[in-house]
Amino acid sequence: MGTVVNRGLTIKAGQCHVHRCYMHLLLSRIEKGEIDPSFVVTHRMKLDEAPAAYDMFLHKRDHCEKVILQAA
């Protein structure tokens, strides 16, 4: 922080309004096949394995980035 103050830098942050601004647009493009989000998925697990999936994601085991939970 000292360097930030000494250089007179300004730091700003905020949150993206995904649901309000982008969700419908993105889902529409995914449904049309214009966007393929599957590259993000690193693991697929059964729904009853959700606690183990969350633990794997939380601790970044097995290079876990995104888990898809399947009902059956």
C-alpha cells in the first residue's frame, strides 16, 4: 500500500451485474451455438458427489476449475 500512496495511484473496484446485463444475452448465444462454454468444465460428477466436488474445487485438487453436477 505504501507504493500505491507514494505514487498517487487510485484503485477502483466494482462488481459486474451479470444477471441484469449479460445473463440473457449469453444464454441466448450459447443456445444458438455461437458460444461454447464447455472448455471451462474440468470435471463432471454425480449430484450425490456434490460435497466432494465442492471440496475438490475449493482446494483446487486435480486442477479443478468448473464442475458440472449431473442428476443421474
